[in-house]
Amino acid sequence: MYAASIAFLALACLGALYYLLSAAALRSHFRVPNPQLPTPNPQRVSVLKPVCGIDRGARASFETFLAQDYPDYEVIFGVLDSDDPAIAVMHDLEGAELVIGGEIEGANDKVRILHKLARRATGEILVVADADTRVTPDFLSRITAPFDDPRAGAVTCLYLGVEGSTIADALEGLHMTCVFAPGVACAERLHGIDFGLGAAIAIRRSVLDEIGGFEVISDYLADDFQLGRKVAEAGYAVVLSDYVIEIVLGGEGLRSVLSRELRWSRTTRVSRPRGHFGLVLTFGFVDALAFLFCSGFSTLAWTVLLAVGSIRAATALICARSLGDSRFLSRAHLLPVRDLLSFGIWAAGYLSRTVCWRGRRLRVGEDGRMVAASGN
């Protein structure tokens, strides 16, 4: 028990240090915004919106992409099935194009839609945005600004959860703000990022063609990660924008949210095995709790728990303010639960490679590709 106590004490201290460093990295990222100089001849942008079903507040979210303060852009929506209920909503949107069906085979239906959308698009820059995202009118100007540097091949951005209505929504929002965003910012400060984030990715069409188009990622579950990775492997920079996109939380139950986070955990374990294992150093609050139990509720352990918990709360608030998450304070009381769940999901990520995605059971291979799964 003594050895375990020492181990958990060390991990708790390292976790507290990580909280401080990752919060500082996130705050620093927004202190040095991307350049916003006016471009004399802005490049044409095509926004590609793959859709499957109707998300909460879908129409309002779609309309934000059609109201951009950008001089030359188009928005193209796509669905795979002709009976998708979202078609009726998109038909009522003025200025939007709609594409139905796919032209390539692949396990990832989203990528199959993106391939067909890209063939229809006329822009020099393609912006892929998830269906449940919502933006402000300056979104296109800001996410494309880094392309003034010819070394930039792709641009991606952090995100936060909005309009939550359930406890599960609150927990998912805390994950985005207090777990995911500081982790990405920390990685970006340490060695840059060589991956994309699914909420929104902008890519030069010429770079997409150079890496082989969307076809090369049609069998990957983590298509966003792989798109950024292939851009980086081609020798281009992947830039983390200073724009924070909003994701409209779906009002789901806890089981659905945890299933999605487990899917992310298992795909991250395959895509970035060393980085995923390194997360063991980021669970300071959970380690402090473990130290408390292993030490027999000693005075030192209570002091460590109070100190680590205070650091966790303070740095989470810094992260929320950096991202502009105005809903953080209403969710903050769930932060200890969020940390315990995050640790559990991380550990469960090692138990299987089977994930559930839109009603399909899939098994993720060692290279990140997915196939239908019949069991665990």
C-alpha cells in the first residue's frame, strides 16, 4: 500500500502541474491570434456540410453558414440517403446547394459524402464543418486567414458545447472545455499539431488533391485526425486557428454521450498510441483521490486533495474564459464527476477496439481503419 500511495502522490503532483501548463498553453494560444490582415484577392471558399439526420437546432445552425461576411463562398450540403429527414430542412434554405448520395465505397459514410461534395465544389479552399456546428459571420474570414502563409495546408479549430439541456450535455461540455481543448493547446505548444479536429477543418484544394483526395481516408473512423495527419505528412503545416466553433449539444442521455466518448478514446488510442498513454499523467484529481484512499485518509492526503482540487478548479475556469465558455459556471459543480468519467473512459479505451457509431458496431484496426464487428 505504501508503494501505491507514493505512486499516486507522484501522479497527483504531475497532474496538477499538467493542469497549470495546459491552461497556460490554452490562454497563450488566444493571446497571439492569427493575423487578420485584409486579403486583396480572397480565395473562393466552398463549405462542405455532410449531414445525417436532424440534429437539435439544425435549421438555425445551417443558416449561420449562409450568413458569412466573406466575399466569395458557397455552402454545399450532402446526405447519403434520399430519404434522410434533413433534406426537407435544407430545401428551405435560401442559397444552399444539396447533393444526395455517394460515389465511392468506404466504411466511413461521412467521407463518402465529402468526396461527392468536393467534386461539386468550386472553391480553392474547402471548409469541412460538422452538421451540429454553429458559427458567427466572421468564421470564414478567420479560419482561412492562416492560408496567407503558403506553408499552411490545413487549418482546424477548437470547439465548445452550447445549449445543453441535460446533465449528460453538461458533462460533454465540460469535456470540450476542460479536458479536450487544454490538451490540444498543450500539444500545439510542445510540438505543433499534425492532426485535424472534426468540428471544422479548412484545407487547400490543391493539398487535398496532392494527398489523394477524400478517398484515402474513406475507411478510417477518425477521418478528421487522418486528414490533418496526411496534410502534415505531405510537408504542410496544420494550423490551430484562434476561432472557437460552437457545437450544439444534442440533449442526449448519459449512455449516448459516454458511448461517443469511448469511441473517441479507442480511436485516439489507435491513432496516437503514445499520446493516448501519456494521458495517464493528466488525471491529477483522480490520482489525489486514490492517494487519499491508499494513505488511509491521512492529513497529508487531505491536504494534497484540497490543493490539487483547487488547482483543477482554477485552471478549468481559465480554460473556460479563454474559450469564451459562458456556461462553465453553471456546470462547474460537475467537474469532479467529469474527471472520474474521463479516467474511466481512458482506461476502458484499452479493453477493446470495438466502437458504436450511428447504430453500427465497428472494429478499429491497428492502422485506424474500421470494419464491421460481430463482437468484442
